[in-house]
Amino acid sequence: MYAIIKFFLFKMPAEKAHYFTLDLLRLVLKVPTAKFFFKCFFTVRDKRLKKEFFGINFPNPVGLAAGFDKNAKYIDELSCLGFGFIEIGTVTPLPQEGNPLPRLFRLAKDQGIINRMGFNNDGVDAVVERLKKRKSNIIIGGNIGKNKVTPNEKAVDDYVICFNKLFDYVDYFVVNVSSPNTPGLRELQEKDKLAALLNTLQKLNEERIEEKPILLKIAPDLTTSQLDDIIEIMHETRIAGLISSNTTISRENLTTPKTEVETIGNGGLSGLPVKTHSNEVLSYLSKKSKKSFPIIGVGGIMNGKDGIEKMKHGADLVQVYSGFIYFGPGLPKAINSLLLKKT
């Protein structure tokens, strides 16, 4: 069924198809009993799938990565598709339009996606209002970033604003300093800058009556020495976990014609092309850190087998994005079902 739907969706511009699909899902789920049947069909319920990390009990280890529902508009609908958790954002203090259209592109031959969205979102205040009204109780992560116009020397202020405003409405936070689509953002991954940012947020966290887990999302393009720095920072700042990894700026080993890729231009690449390198980075972090902190693995999970492979490389939980677009809403169920068979 999804193959037929995808055929027509892939005839549309990628970003238009994205929102068309989400609006269609919302419309379908307005039909009486539709949510019940969707949950029955797509959700795998089994106590063996339950995971507890950084103080949160996850019903299953498969989440939806940030970027799919940037503005927390479709949480109730997406919660019917079998996910164990959903990450919203990236959210910034002020609304911003993001980069000019077009900014989302499919590499169908490679099962990949290039995006240069640029943190387009409605701003933290609008997101908070939607979170207040959500009906589902699915676990929510808040992925936070800085506005494009905010200079890096004041970036910490943007993260603090988002942290404080979202605190009562999300279950965990993700500090995004690894998107390639906001100028200068990845400079915040430098050791001293990153440690200062995370220490500031962790201090605010510790001042709360009850702390919320803070995770860091990194790029897959870091050198080995930079990955070593990340491990050191994780121990120094005592944040809860890591997400490995974001999109890559690499264009290696693509079957899509080089001229087509060059015409698309800048942006972060996700999907199947990033799987191998993403797994290598994940494996290095897991082994070098001796599993001293939980890691959420993301990048190139296109089927159940890929999800299992990600966990073998050291992921405690996994997230999907591009695979969800290419292979449809049955992906979380496929991963969870295969996990049960391996148990």
C-alpha cells in the first residue's frame, strides 16, 4: 500500500509532500475509531521492548528523529504509528523562516535526502502552546538550537531561553550544535565552547526540583580527536547522553549523478548513504567511552535489520527519519518485531 502512496508523493516537491502527508494523516485519523485501528496495526506492545535510560521508561526503543515534526503540530497523529518516543524541533527562541525554497531534496537512487532547512520553526512560544494542548502521553524530546541572527558568542542565551521555556513540557532535551545548515553552528562543537554551553545548561538543570535529561547531538563528520573530546566533555559536564549522529556534509559514494548532486548544492545528507560512517562513529564512541553513557543511534536506518545493526554498534535507542519517508509508517513495527525475534 505505501509503495503506491509513495509513487504519487515522490511526484511532488519533497517539502510539499512532507506536509501533505502529515495533513492527510491528520484527516484520516479524524475518522471515528481510526486512531484505535492505527495503534493496533502499527504498535508492537511487549514488555521485552521496554527500555529505561536516563530515568525515562521507554515503551520501545524506536523514536522519530528531530526535523520531522519541527513545530510539535502532529504529535498526537504520529503517536499512533508505533514510536516509543518523538523528538520535536529544532526549536529556536524566535520564529524563523529558514533557508529559501527549495531546501529539501530526494536522492531516490541512493535512498537519501539532502536538506538545508535552516531551523525553520514557529519559535519556542508557539511550540510550548501546542505542547500544552497535546492529548497523547508519548515521550517527547525537545531539540533546541540558536537563531540564525544570534552570534555564536551569545548562542548560550538562545539555548537557555529554549531550555527554560520548554522545561515543563518535554521529557528530555537535545542540544543541537551539529546542523550544517545554520552558518557557524558547528563551530560550537569545539571543545571549550561546547563544554561552556553544556555546563551552563546542566547548572540550570541542577537548580530545578527535578532534573530533565540533557543529550548532545553531534555531526558524523568529526575527527577521531574531536570524538575523543566529545567523550571527555560528556564525562566533565555529566549530561545524560549522546545522539550520534546528525546529517553529513559528505557526498562520497553516491550513485546519483554528480551533476545532479552539485545542482542541489549545500545541505546535510541523510538516509542510506550515511549508514556505514554513522555506524563507525557510533561504534567508536561506544567502545572508547566503555558504554559510560547512553547513545541514541540515528543515520541510515531503512529497515528492521538496520535498526538491529545500529544497536550492535552500540546504540541503546534508535531514531528514524529518512527510512520513515522511503519505507513508510511500518518501519517502527518492523524494527520492534525483529527485535523480539532476536530476543
